[in-house]
Amino acid sequence: MFGKDPNCVKCGKEIKGEEFVLVKMRYPKGKGMTEIKSYLKNEGSFICEACFDKKI
């Protein structure tokens, strides 16, 4: 899990840097400083742009 790029939850495609994605997650309660990429990987579910654009 550590050091791996996240995958799309619908098609399983590996998400690379500079790609457009939709991230489904809960809005955090607290305030504070955090590393964004790590927080998104731990708390979010990624959907690639191709899956998001599909009208199924």
C-alpha cells in the first residue's frame, strides 16, 4: 500500500500524477496542517475522469 499510486474504484486503473480525478470523501472535522496527497490516499476514494464522464 505504501508508495503505490491510488486506483480508480470503478475500473481499477492506476491514477498517475497530473491526471484529473474525482475524490469522494467526508469533509474533515478538525483544522490543521496535513500532507494533502497522503490524506487523500488514506481518506478518499478516487474515480478517474473516464469513469466519471460515463453516463451509466
